[in-house]
Amino acid sequence: MFGVEPICRVLTSHGLKIATSTYYAAKNRTPSDRSVRDEELKTQISRVHADNFSVYGVRKVWRQLHREGIPVARCTVARLMRDLGLEGVRRIRTTVRDDGQDRAGDLLRRDFTASRPNERWVADLTYVATWSGTVYVAFVVDVFSRAIVGWSAATSKRAKLVLDALDMALRRRDRAGTPAGPGLVHHSDAGSQYTSFAFTAHLIEAGIDASIGTVGVLVGPDDRGVHRHRPVEVVIGVRCRQDGGEDHLPGAVDGPSDQPFVSGRERAELVGKVSPG
């Protein structure tokens, strides 16, 4: 162990003049208000990031802090998350449009609210990296409760992937005694799976109205109650992390099951704290 004075002498001999008094002054100096504030915010940022399965990025952590009454600038959250080595889930685009297919219009016009279950469903698909390869996962979400009512997993993203997810949703609602049918709007992006003839015909057979938007669909209002573009992949990202990360996905081997997927951490206030329908 070397004392402060020998270390300062060595540094000075190498051209870096540091007096012993300078070291002690810096050591005993009261931390600045910014340093104290940064340490407090780092604790809160780490908590929010961990509570949301480590999928939240700068924007979502920043918004969650504001919901909790913790005022902080977005750039400050970005700087502190870099210091902590935290980042959100990075997504890869999986939607491929097929401009050669006729598709339904946008019936929702970004009004993603529902007064009851089975009034509006939104659907999308993503991929999950597993030890055995890439698995594509399709979800159907009830806008009313934001419960995942149907899902399927496969090693290819053909139309059958989204058809299986829809079939699960219809089957589960039938068994629950709340069958879906006429009056239900199924909304998705313009992916070729959702504009395919097979999928469109299946919706018509079930009496469901098709609605096609742009890439990504929204599942709830933002902090001010304004309905903006919010991809359903947010729910997907939370579920994939919650169920074991990249090396585990229910149904990846055995195929779809009837296990209900509900995003438990989503704020229940958006549906008046009504249980998933």
C-alpha cells in the first residue's frame, strides 16, 4: 500500500503535478447537487427498468418516472442509463407488405378504445431467438383488457402462423362462454400474412370485420390520454422476457396451447381496473 504523498510525488515526476492538499480537498469536498440527484435517479431508473423485465428503453423509463411524479429530463435519463449500461429491447422489423394484394381499410383510425370484450382485437407478429433457432410468434390482443387472447409459434412466418393465433382466440372465447363473431373488428398492420386470401376468408367465415392499418398497431393511449402510434410489440417484448428470455418460449416446440397470456404489469387504470374479459 502506498500513501498519498508517495503517489503524488511519482505523478509529479511524470509531469502530472498534483499536490497532496489537492487530493484531500477533492476527497473531503461535499458532493454537488447534480451528483446527489444523479445517484437518486440512478436508483429509480434501475428499479423501473428491472420492474418492467428490462425491456424499457429511454422513452418508456422517462415516461414511467413522470407517471410516478419524478420530474426528470429525457436527456438525463438517457445519460444515466448509458452510465448504468441499461438499454431497452431492440426490435427487428418483421412486416413485409404485399402491395399486390387488395386489403381492407383502416376501420379504427387510431381510435384504440373498446367498451366491452370482443369489440376490437389487434394482432401482430414478432420473432424470438432461441437456442434451437428463430421462432416467429403471432399474438391477438383484446383492446378492451389488453389480454392476449390467442397466440401461436412456428419456425416460419407463413399465413398459417397468424391463422393459428386467430383460431386460438376464437376457440378460447367460445369455451369461456363469450364467443366472438359479428361486430368484432380485427385490426392488424399491412403484413402479407394478414392481407392473404386465406386469412381474409377466415375472417369473413367467422363474421369478423377486417381492418388494416400501417406497420405496427396501437394498444392503448399515451400518458395524456391521446391515442398515438404504439406498437403491440411492446406487449410482445414484455411477454417474451417475462417467460424466460431468449432461450425459453412456451409452445416453441410443442406448438400453441390454451395458456392465456395477460400482460400483468400493464397499467389496469387504462381499462378502469376491470379484469381481462
